[in-house]
Amino acid sequence: MYSFVRRTIRLVCYFVELEGNPQVNPQDQVDGFIWVNKDYEQQGIELAGMLHTKIVPELVKQGLL
């Protein structure tokens, strides 16, 4: 059974220019990473609900993606 609980989350986005190939530190609790742009759906990338419905559209609206 699914129970919805309203929660506030804080998400921080960093915009940078990188040189080279970024790597995940094996000691961090990160499974991996992926670069996402406004065309992520056409690239077959699936995002979590809040990213898909709220966050990415707002970043696109603001011209940040």
C-alpha cells in the first residue's frame, strides 16, 4: 500500500565547466552519475518524478538547461 507524505527536500544544482573525465570516488555513497540536458527524454534518460515534473522544467524555463 502506498502512503503519500508531504516532505520538503532541498536540492542544490551546481553549474560548472569541466575539463577531463569526472570520476566517482569509490568511498562516496554514489552509484554513478549522468549528464542531463533539456533533451534527456529524447536520449532515453528517465528521471525521478520530482526531477522530471518540477526541477528540470524550471531549470529549462530559467534558461539554465
